[in-house]
Amino acid sequence: MKSIKALLLTCGLLLAATANAGSFDSSKGMEQMNIEGELVCIGCSLKKLSGANAQCSLYSLHDVGLKLADGTLWSFVNNEKGHDIIRAHHTVLHKKASISGWLYPNAHQIEIADIKVEGVNADEIAKTAWQEDQKIAKALASRKVGQAPEHNHGKDHH
């Protein structure tokens, strides 16, 4: 009985390892995909769609993610390629984006290899992201242990 369970487990792992489709990147061990959608604030979208207690204007100043045509939401891996898109709220929100990268369906995360945002260039995105990082740093630096950062109902609030 143990050998049958071991065989089934091995077969399951082999099937899972071969389930990807697209162009294979051996250094990643997975396939690079192309995906298109609308750039949205993930927290505000969850709040509007499902009543999530997102507090974007307090903690993240509206982290940007991707909404697909079917309504599913994907976040971006926060690394060198993803960080500026995540933070460039005022420049990229509600714009169409074409992304080449790696999908992590179990976490609804996209690791960006390349991104093109409708009507916005990379320099504009980088500048806006830097400005948003400065706002977040200021808000978090003013916070005391156990308190939320200062809340501003200005233009950052939805």
C-alpha cells in the first residue's frame, strides 16, 4: 500500500511540474507569459467588489495591480521591475497594460519581465513611483507603535 501511495505522489508531482505552457525559461523553471489588463488599486478594488477592509490611503497609498478582462486581480512581485508600477498610482491607474513575465497562479502574482503602459513612458512611471515612496516613508516615519500612520483625505483617498 505504501508503494502505491509513493507512486501516486511521484506521478502527481511530475504532472504538476509539467503543467506550464508558453516559452520556457530554464533559469526560472517556469514559462514566461504575455498578459493584458487594466492597472488598478488592488485594495480599493477588493473593498469595492467584496467589502474588504482595505486602508490603502493609510498604509500603501494604493498599491497597483492588474485586473484582467474576467475581473480577476493580480498583484506584482515587488522587485526591481515591479516596484515602480506598484507605486506609480497617479500615473498608471486605470490605464491598459501589456505585460511579459512569469505568473504565479497559486498567489495571483505576476513577476514582470517587461511592461508597456498605455500613454505613459518608463521615466514618468519611475518619477511618480519615487514621489509615492517619499509619501509612504513620511507617513510611516510619523507613526507611533500601535498607531496607524497619519490619514489624509486629500487627493490620495478614493
